[in-house]
Amino acid sequence: MAENDRSFPKIAESNWWKLRNLFKQKVPAVVTTTYLSSALSMTDVSARGNMITPFKKLGILDEAGKPTDLAYDWRDDSKYPAVCQALLDKTYPQEVRDLYPSLESDPKALTSWFMNYCRCGEPAARMFATFYRLLLKADPSPPEEGAPQKPKAPVSPRQPKTREPKAQAGAAPPKETESAEKDTGSATEKPQRSHGSLPQLHINIQLHISPETTAEQIDKIFESMARHLKDFRV
């Protein structure tokens, strides 16, 4: 890798495996944009920028687009790990290979390294890091499409909060309810007080009626008393 070259291949993993499978079937004489457009259903611009240019940078294609000897080793499963190691040594500086030598290395830190080294944005640096880790993996078997994911550990349900049981029909109401019922009793019905409660209050009314008072006046006096005392409560 040239000292002033601050860019790296960022090949999509799916395209990497698709082209490798095509090479397994038959290595083309020349890899062109039309070849990639037909084989991988991509536009000419995408084929040139995302496939031909980075594969030339890796050395799998020469400047004319012809597959090199490395391309034949690349498609061979038994030689694939050695090819990946050779591409790492050829393409990436020693610094990044020393800092992040395996898949156990922090991918976020690797992305930050590419951002600083290449002076690029995070999306491009993430693509650089993803392809770098693909070479680190060095596994000739592509991931299976639609492979089932590992089931998540079951989450134990939360224990519901216990609630006070509701009073059943016919059960004795609480003391507060009894007091409320006493307060809402009718004016004519007084609650029976139990033994030992507060003493009852009795009011005696005496009337002194003059002998000269007529019967009509006496009736009016009692009517007035009944009207004023009928709502009187102790």
C-alpha cells in the first residue's frame, strides 16, 4: 500500500460472495461493467465503483480487468484463508493490523481508526471496518441466507402486585361503612346506641298559656312549634 494512499476497499459482503461463486463456476476472461451488471443486477456505475475498482486495488483483477493468479487462489476454499492474510498484509498498514489483529478487537474502535486515518465520515469508515473484519474472519463458507437467529433468553414475567380481596356479597362491611350508614339515616329514625356510649340528650319544653288565650291562638302556637321543631336533631 502506498504511503499517501488513505483509502481502502469497501466491498459489500454479499457482492464479495456472489462474485466468488461466479469465479468458482468459471473464471471470466475479463470482468467488465456489463458482466457485473448482468450477473449481479447492478448498474454500470455501481459495478465500476463498488466492484471493479476495489478488486483491482486488492490485486484480484489487473488494470485491464483480467483475473490474476490471485483470483484463482481466492476461489479455492483450501487457499482462501492464506489469500485473506495476503490481502491484509498487502492492503492495510502495519499499525491497524497490530492494533486490531482479530475478530475479538473492538469494531467501534476499528471504525474510529479508519475515520482518523482516512479523514472520512463514519459511514465510509464503517464499510472499511466491515470489509477488514471479513478478511480477518478468513472463512471460505459464506453465511447462510435466512439462517434462523438464536432465540432470545426468555424473560421472566413480572409478579403482579397483590390486591386486597374484594368483599363478598353478604359480608360485613367495614367500620367506616357502618358510620356512613348511620350518618345518612332518616330524621325520624335515630340509631340505637350501645351500652356505654355517650348519654342521650332530652329536651323538655314547657308552655305557659294564659287563660285568656283562645283555642285558635293555642292551635297556632302548636303549629308554629311543630314547624320549627320537626327538623331539630340532637
